[in-house]
Amino acid sequence: MLNIQQDRDGFIHMSRHFPKTIPVSITFTDGSRGEFSGARLNELYDQALAAYRLGNNLDAKGFDRAPVKFHRRNAVSLVPVRPDMAR
């Protein structure tokens, strides 16, 4: 089991997909704990990535047709989570 701590802003740090079957325990800022599957966190990561791309005018593959220099512009590392998202 993987243990992750939620930050003060309500996010977990996640820069890649987890294995689908791994159980992940998240300790929330209020002290409660929730257990998520790797597959569920991957879904939340994909949603955060899609929102990032939409907000930064990137296409579905993460390309911007107007070249701008960004470091890791096609990636997110913060994923918002709440206890009711565990499903």
C-alpha cells in the first residue's frame, strides 16, 4: 500500500500513473484517511491533465500551435482530491 499526504491546498503530488491495482491511502488535511485504487487516481490525474490542457489552450496531445517556452508544459503534478472521490 502506498501512503500519500494531501497538501494544504487540497492536492496530492502525482506526476505519473500508478499501477491500476495498487491500493493508495491518502491522509487528508483534516486528519481523515481515504483509500483509493490506482485506477481511480489515474482517472483523477487524467481529468486534471485535461483541465490543464484546456486552460492553457493545448490540444488533446498537449501541443500548442504557437510555440511558447514552458518547462514540462505538457504535464501536471498536482491532482485535487477529496474524501468523497474514492468511489
